[in-house]
Amino acid sequence: MSPARITVNWKHTILYLTLIISLIYSIETLISHKLQVNHNQIRLKRSPNLPLRFRDDGTFKILQVRYVADMHFGMGSITRCRDVTDAEYGYCSDLNTTQFLRRMIEAERPDLIAFTGDNIFGSSTTDAAESLLQAIGPAIEYGIPWAAILGNHDQESTMNRAELMTFLSLMDFSVSQINPPLQDGSERGALRSIDGFGNYRLRVHGAPGSVLSNSTVFDLFFLDSGDRETVQGRRTYGWIKDSQLSWLQDASKQNMGNVPSNPDPALAFFHIPIPEVRDLWYTPFIGQFQEGVACSIVQSGVLSTFLSMGNVKAAFIGHDHVNDFCGNLKGVWFCYGGGFGYHAYGRRNWHRRSRLIEAKLGKGKDTWTGVQRIKTWKRLDDGDLCKIDEQVLWEASYSFLK
């Protein structure tokens, strides 16, 4: 090869290398800020003021959110409503759900918001984390403590159930837990011995400044009812397992109050109803029983466990999209949350509604006594947020000081 030819090839090589280096530099300049950790943006989770406690007026209010029997949040403004009149369809989206939640928070100022499963509609979203941030957003925006459990659709997108509960527990103002914390002296495997993700207990203390301020007077139990399973070749919905019920009984015994025959009252929250809820069709109930109860074929023993515990006064469930009634099974009330969101099914749910639960402390001579009354009501997503179906679920016939 001639010297002139070698010189030309060398010049071409230098030119190509220069172009490649320039291209790499340009790309690095454009995206380097996305590849580097920006320590100025790292922040800790914003935690609510704990413990949860009754107000100065002796009340504690919970807003139950089941975005249309479940929230079924999709992708915000691009997810069309499925459950509206033809005239509404053109402008209605998941943002209508967000607006309703904000209105409810403004009107009721709850002390806790309980998201009872199917918070997102997994098959309608390509980013589970982003959809959860939008769905839970109003609670975070107002700085209200909130707790969540999973339904049977949440895990159908980009996160499994363990990842979802971990993410929910790390979000701002969340009091959600993956599973019960390990007790002193227990083995690390104990955490995994409880089925599901999202079994936990929240304790509510008495009013500030009273003798109850450092005492638990009200218990809230959250349970993972699972998604889908196969039993003897039959596909069915999930259910609350024996390990969860054993934990529930043990946790309940930890706070029986000063009067063992009158334990501090408790509420339970889970997504999929138990089979016995079907029997409420044959009893007096308050609200709308508009569809068959979708539940597991397995009789899990939830009701008998509640009865043996003696302190669970009501259970709040979701799953069925257009049922919103309360009925009593052997002294325990089972209540649907009311269709909240705009992304589910059925023309029977044009009037969205959401359920409120309020516990009230009794008033003694000089201070508050234990919880004396638990009541519930619903509000409609109309111009006036009309209040409907108010009822007392439980009243104590005794008065005691802690």
C-alpha cells in the first residue's frame, strides 16, 4: 500500500473517531442529569402525627374509599368512565373520581381514610406506581393519615402484591403495613408465616389531655383477602386464611381493656366478602342489595372468629361494585363501602356514594370514657353531597373509666 493511501485512511479514521466522540458527548450532555442521583431531591417519607387519636370532641371519623366498589383507578384523564349515562361519557374520566374524593375530604375532614382494595384497575394501567400516586393523591395532598389493603385487581399491572404493599407503606402519610411487625424474641420467619400482604392493626388512642390519651380505646384490623385461587380444580376468589385469623385473635387479646367482659370495640376492613354475607338477603338491611355476592367457595371461619373475639362490631368490605348495604350477622355488621369511582361497571351505579364511619367516646363526670357508639352513613356525589342511610351500628350500655 502506498504512503499516500495510508495517509488518507489515517485521516478518515481520525474523522470517524472525532464524530463518534462528539456524538457520545452530545448524548451524555442531554441525559446525564437523568443518570445521576440528585441529592437535593431525596427526602424522607412525610409521616402523619401518631398515634391516631380521638378529637377533642370525642369523635374519630373514617372515610372508606372503594373506588366503585373499588377505586378501579386507571390512567387518570385518559381512562374513560364506564359507569355513566351516555351524556356524561364524553367528558367523564378517572379525574371525576379524584374530584369526588377531594369533595368528601373537604366536607367531612376524616381522621383516617381507608382504601379497601382494587385501588387501581391493573389491566387498565401500564404503571401501577403512577396510578397509585394519582389514586391516593388527595389523601396525601390534605395530609390525612390513610391505610390501604389490596383487592383482587391491584396486582394485574407492573407490581406484584408484595411490591404493592411495600410501595403503599412507603407513601406519604401512609399508616399501611406489609404485615405485622416482629415481636421481641420472635423468629424472623414469623413475618412470613402469615398469609397475604397487608395484615395489620391500627390502634386509636383517647382524646388528648384526658386519662385515655395514652391508652388504646379503639382497634382497627386490616386483612388481605387475596385475589384468585384454585380449590379442588375450581377457580374461586381468595379468602382470609387460618394463619391470619390466628394472628387476629392474638392481636385482639393484647388489648382487652380493664373490663375483660367489655373489650375495647374494633372494626375490620377487607376486600372480598365472606360467603355468609349472601344470607343478608333474607334479613333486614339498610342500603342497596343490587347484585350477587361475589365471594370464595371456601368457608374460612371469619365470622366465627369475630364472634369468639367479642370485640369486632362491624366489618367493612368492597369487591361487589353496586352493593352498598349494611346487614347484621349474629351481632356483627357487614357493610359495603358504596360505589365511589367512575371506572367499573353497571348502569345501576349512576349516583356514586361513599361511606363514613364515626366512633364516639362516652362522657364521664370529669373525662371521656370508652367508646360508646359507632355509626355510619353515606354521601352521594351530587351537588349537595346528600347524606343518606345513617344508622347506629353499636352502642355500649355501660360506662367505665380506663
